[in-house]
Amino acid sequence: MSQDVLEDAVFDREPDDRVQIIDADGTVVAPALEPALEPETLRAMYRDMRFSRRFDERMISLQRQGRLGTYASLAGQEGSQIGSTYALAEADLLSFQYREHGAVAARGMPWEYLHYWMGHEEGNAALADRNVFPLNISIGGHLPHAVGWSWAAKLKGDERLCLVHFGDGSTSEGDFHEAMNFAGVFDTPTVFFCNNNQWAISIPRKDQTASATIAQKAHAYGFDGIQVDGMDPLASYVVTKAARERALEPGDDQLRPTLIEAIQYRYGAHTTADDPSVYRDDEEVERWRAKDPIDRFEVYLRNNGVLDDEQIDAIEAEIDDTLAALIDRAEAGERDPLEMFEYTYDEPTPRLEEQRAALETLRDTHGDDELLDYE
């Protein structure tokens, strides 16, 4: 399929006409949209999806053991994160909120990323080497920055774009609307990727907006919005690929930005500090688990002769070895508690200096071993 035909197939639809290529059973339902990816690429996508799920399980386990800080689970969202990232060029910039660990995995996750979740801010800096913006904790606060970078790239004639991940909760923030408006007015090469996982902590999608879809919000800012099955990695790939091409080479009367709404579900808690049983029931979770992105992709790959049991065993062994090495390296990393004061303000305030001095006094008086003794 030519790029022009692909773009027509993706963009020539209503915002609620959801793009899907493989259904929950792994069956191809839109053969005209099926991408012609090499078997090695498909297996790599599958590997990164499985890695992301296993990473999620290990990080939650480490947090429960007190070896990791508060962590945001990605389980259920592997399809959108891996599919969308694979559609980018390595030089394209990736910006994410805090749940898109799969996107970082697809960029060759550095060990320092784990160090960040263990409480060390410098772990964020290592992402720059992979053209990834440092993760953002404030909801939606990274969206204007992504648009600003995109605008700068356009002004410089830099043939790159920025894909920015965020959750459905971000669409209730002013930053989202300001970024969308700016992107439309200045025609920036920005792909807005909304991971609509149905819940903004405990607020359901239906209580976030009266709009029938999130995708249609793009129309208010002059550009296209597309809804995609986010638990379908191939659909996520194809839609992002089409949006990337438009961002870099728009046709006549076309604006560069695109808003993608990826419909999916967060299986676990919002973070390890959350109890989702308070606001949703198990039946809802199980209904979405039946659409699992890894399961459906595996069936698709098996049906196409791309994957078999022996290859899966090899992938699982490699993932376990890689994760063990990442964790060992992160836990062996040097730690300096005083670094927490280095990233709050450009110039330390008197109050911050007092806090720093108080911590230094505690360490001198009692020693780190006694301060870390929880018994």
C-alpha cells in the first residue's frame, strides 16, 4: 500500500471509526491496512511487549520489597506503546508521561532508567542519548514542551518530529488544550498520542469529558484526530506511521499535527500507592484482559509462521537475563541522598538549605546504616 493510500485509509474516517487490524482473537480484520513488516521486526516488537510486561511485574515486586519507589504500572498498554514507537525513526523525539515504560524499552532502556525509579533524578538524563525527553510527573505539563521542540525542529528545517504520550486524564488539563492550540496555529510536526486507559486514577473516562471521543477534540484546533485500538500493536503502528508522514510531508491544506486516541485499559493500579478495587470491579478488568495485546499478537505471529515455541522460550530467557542485569546494575549504582536538593530550584532557597543541613547533621550523628534500619 502506498503512503498516500495508507493516509487516506487512516485519516478518511470519523473520529469514532476506530482503526483495528487484528482483533482480540488475533484474526486480521483489515487486511488492506496490514503493514508489510519483516519477520525480524515483528519478533522484535513481540519481544519488547513481553519485556515490558515482565519489567512491570518485576518493578512492582521490587517496590513491594522496598527496593523501588512509587511506580506506575503499564500492563495492558504494551500494544500502543511498542506499536507507536516502532513507527518512528530513531532520530524522532519521544516524550512521555510516566507510564510508557514500553516506549523506553523500544528505545533500548538504559539501566539508569531504573535508577530514576529508585529515587535518583540523574537516571532521567540518560534518556537524552536515546532521543527521549525526561519523563514528566506533572499531568500534561510536558505537552507544551513537546510542541515547542517540534516548532523549533520545523524552523530549523530539521526533518524530525516529536511524538508525545499522555493519558486521558491529561485532556482535562489546560496544558493539553494550550499545546493543541499552539500546534495547530504554528503547524508543528507533533503527534499527540493519548493513551486512553479508561481511568484517570479513580475518575472514569465518562466523567472526564462530554465529548463522544477524545480524538474529535483535534477538530477544534484545526487538525485531524484518529481513534485506534491501542491493544492492537499493528493498528497503533500503522496509525502512527501515517501521522508521522503527514507531520513531515503534509499535503495541500493539511496541517502537520495529529491527535491519536488509543483505546486500551490499565489492568493494575494507577500507581503502587493506589487501590483500584475501591473504584472499579474485577469483572470490568477481566473483560479487558480478554483483549490482551500480547496474547492477540502472539496468535497473529504464530498464524503467520513468524513465531513458535522455541523462539518464545529463547525470548523469555533473554528477557530474564536482561532484566536481572538491569536490576543488578541499578542497585549497584552510587547513591547520594543530598542530590535530591540539586533539582528543586536553580538557586537553593533558605528553607531548602536548612533541610539539606538538617539531613547532613542526621547522617553525621547517626550514620546511614542506622537511618536505613527499618526495624
